[in-house]
Amino acid sequence: MFGGIGPVLLLAIIAIFVVVVAIASIRIVQPYQKGVVERLGRYLRTVQPGLTLIIPFVDSIQKVDMREQVVDVPPQEVITKDNVVVTVDAIVYFEATDPVKLVYNVADFYNAATKLAQTNLRNVIGELELDTALTSRDHINTRLREVLDEATDKWGVRVVRVEIKRIDPPADITQSMHQQMKAEREKRAAILESEGDRQSQILSAEGQAEAVKRVADAERYKLEVEATGQGNAITTVFNAIKDAEPDNRLIAIQYLEALKVMADGDASKIFLPYEASGVLGALGGVKELFNEQDGNSNGRG
């Protein structure tokens, strides 16, 4: 009875061993990974994502994540070119390009990358003054990425980008910067207000000048029209008098009427021009004219 069980048990053990060996020889590499296969402690090959067979207990495989990774550089104090201590915090993004170098050329990549980023961050910012460092983050990011990418090339890693999270100056420097920015804003506001007042005064002066010009043009036009009208009236009267062919007697009568108007005023004295003597001499002619008219009237009576 036990003689029949022995071969069966042996076959079962052999089957289990085969299954275990088969399972141990199968490795699955994810799509975002690559595998480094070693045989008896020596590099054998690099395998791509998918199903991979190895020799159990002889071969081993290390899987390398090929996705983009992040190294958070802890905050550290850095001295700028103008001897100001600032606190800088950065993030480094990298991706593996050669899994063999990443496995064999660096023992602890994350720790090595962190220390390397801290050291080069001090060097890059140490070359800049505070104001330049605060306003040149893109320059710092680009410069630090170039330095880290060159240094990590032998590790089989490519630095994708570097981002400076923050640059914090000391509290007293920050307060002074806030006061400076406030003074600058107030200065710009005062300049804008002054410029607005100046522009307003210019526009007001231009408006007043335009108004004065238009009033002057209107007055000039009025005087021109009045002068033209008076000139036309004088011309009409002169032409009428000329056409009537007046004699000295008519002029003397008009002169007497003018004297009558002058005498109606409040003045106690009346000054006659020298030329009035000639006109008064014509009054004799006027008298003779009246006498002739009286004589003619009596004759008809």
C-alpha cells in the first residue's frame, strides 16, 4: 500500500517544484518600467516592458521606473552676492534615460540629487544680487537645470526642469522692500495726478483761448458789418445830396437846424467853428429869398 504512494508523492513534489520554478522564472515588467537582469551578480541584459523569463535562483531583475520623478529640495539659507541671507526652496523634475547607469552609477539617486541641487542652488544664487534674484527666477531655473543635467548625465538621468518655489528675504529686508514699493506707487500716483492736472489746465486754457478768439471774431465781424452799413449809408446820402445839387442857402438852413439841436442841450456855452462865418454869410441870401417870397405873395394879393 505504501509502495504505491511513494511514486505518486514523488511526482507531486516534482510537479510542485516545476510549478514553483516556472512561477519564479516569470517576471512582468510594467509599461512605464524597464528591467535590468543580472546573472550571478553580473549584468546580463536590459528587458523591455512585458513578460520576461529568467532562470530562478541564478538570475535577478531590478525594475527601473522610467516616468518623470520629483525631488523636493528642502528649504535652505543662501547668501546672495550683496551678502543678504535668503531662504530658497526648489523642486527638481527628472526622468531616467538609461536604467543601467541609474542602477550601477549611483547608490541613492534621490539623496544624491537633493544634495547636488542644494549645492548648485547656493552657487547660482550666490552669483546674483538680491533684487536680481527676486526678479530672475526663470534665469535661475534655466541655469540650475543646465548644471544639474550635466552633472546627472553619468547617472542615466535627464533633468527636465527646475522650479524655484520661493525666495524669502529676511523680515527687515522684506519690510524695507514693502516701504520702497509703497513709496514708488505713491510717487507714480502723484506723477499721474500732476500730469492729469497739467493736462486739464492745458485743455481749459485752450478752451478759454478758443472762446476769446471766437468772441473777438464775432466782434470784428460785427464792426465790419456796421462799418459797411455806415459806409453804404454815407454813400447813399452823399449821392442823394450830390444829385440834388444843393446851394449855399440849403446848407445854411441845415446848419441853423443843427445849431438848434445843439442849443437844446444843457451846455451854457456853444462854440462855433471858424468855418461858421462863411455859412452865416449865406444867411443874407436866405433873407433875400424870404423877402422875394413875401413880395410875390403881396403882389398876388
